[in-house]
Amino acid sequence: MSRWGRKQRIPKGFDVLEPTLSALQEELRNRTNESHEGKSKAESLWPIHQLNWQRSRYVYDMYYKYKKINREVYQYCLDMKYADAALIAKWKKPGYERLCSTYAINPKNFPYGTVSICRVPRKMLKDKGIVKSNFSGCIGCASGKNGFKNIFGNKYGQRLAKIQILREQAKAKLEEEMQEKHSQEERLMKLKEELQQKEAEAAKAKDQSNLESEKSTAAPSTWYVPDREDIDYSDDSSTDEDEEGPTMAAKKRKVDLGAGMSEADANRAMNYHEKKQKQ
């Protein structure tokens, strides 16, 4: 069933080919509708034959060479006339790997039962210049090392399947490099955060150590004033000793003088004032 008849179900995996086939179909439409002024009738048909070859080669390479589509998609392309089944059948045979069209090898189309000039190997041509087939514009589709890779010498002779595969590989490589770069940036950020955290912890520990060191090495004189003019130590001590005895008076004095001090500093302050009173 052709693509102009009843529509077939599009098989899974056809999306791999669809963008390229759609672009080729649009190109074919444009070349068909363009002006043919100044061209011979045969030359005006060259783009049609060349696009048919390029589209068929694209489907053929994607299935047989690169294994990017399955048998169902390949058969769908043949059924929908996206590829020339007769031409592909010839490509599978030795010596016809670059064949431009089945017309070129049909003896009925040429005098004396011969074939198109483009089928003659380059080394066997008397004229070493470039010759073209009148039917398709092919410059040489004979097999061999000396044959042309681009048999039309223009963009329609390019292997689109190879170009697509190379682009996909380049894209995959770029994505891999970007992912690796992103991973490296994440690792660097994580290491930087860990380093900052360790530095903050070290600074905090250092500050704590310095504070404890200052507390342990502080002089007693910085914690109290031995003689203060606003306190009458003699009256306070005599009253306490008279009413409550020397022991209770000493304890009260220790509490008054030792407010905000450590036990050792408070004892030193009390002893100092007792010696001062005895003098």
C-alpha cells in the first residue's frame, strides 16, 4: 500500500528517520516546483533521481549499516515508497554498492546493449575528465577504491545516515563532558564547604581555648579592689565580730568581697583585708 492510499500504522522507532525524511520530501517538492528555464529536459530531472537515491541510501544505511531501525520500520519505509526497493536490492550485490539507479544498468536503455557511462571505472575511461550520466547526473558509481564517494558531486550525494550518526556521537560526547564538568563542580563545592566548616570549627575551638587560658591566668588584682573608700571595713568587721563572732564576720566579708569571683580569689581577698585590719 503506497503512502498516497490508505494510511498504515506508523511503527515504533520511525521517529529516528522522520525528521530527515520529512526534510528530503520538502526538498523534493521545492525542486519539482522550481523553474527549469535554461535546462534540458533530462537535466531538469536530475534532482528528482538524486533525491530518490539519497533517501533510499539513508534508509538502507540506517538499517543495514548502523542498525538504528528494526525490520518493521525498514519494511514500512519500503511500503510507503520512502526508499526504492529495487535499487536497494541491487546494492546488496557485489559490484553494485554505489549504483545510482536501475536505469543505468538496463541494456535496453542504451545502444548496443551497453550500460551508462557512469558505470565504467575511472581508470578505464580514455578521457580522464569528469563525465555525467544524462539520466541522473551521476559522475561515476562503479565500485572500487578509485570510485567516487559522492557520486553526484553535490549535496544529494552525501551519506545522510553517516552525518546523523556523527552528530549524535558528538552530541552524546558533549553531554558527557558537560555532565562530568558539572560533577567536578559539585565535588569542588562540597570540598569547599567542608573546608569552610573545618576552618569555622577550628576558629571556634581556638577562641574557646583562648578564653579559658585568659580565665586561668588572670591576676587576683583584676578581680577586686583591696581598699575602697566607700566601705568602712573597720566598723563592719567590729560589728560582725561583736554580734556574731569572728568566724561569721569573716564569712560575710568573704561573701561581700567574693561576689562575681572564684573561690580562690575570694579567699585571697578576705585574707588581704584581714591583714590590712590587723595592721
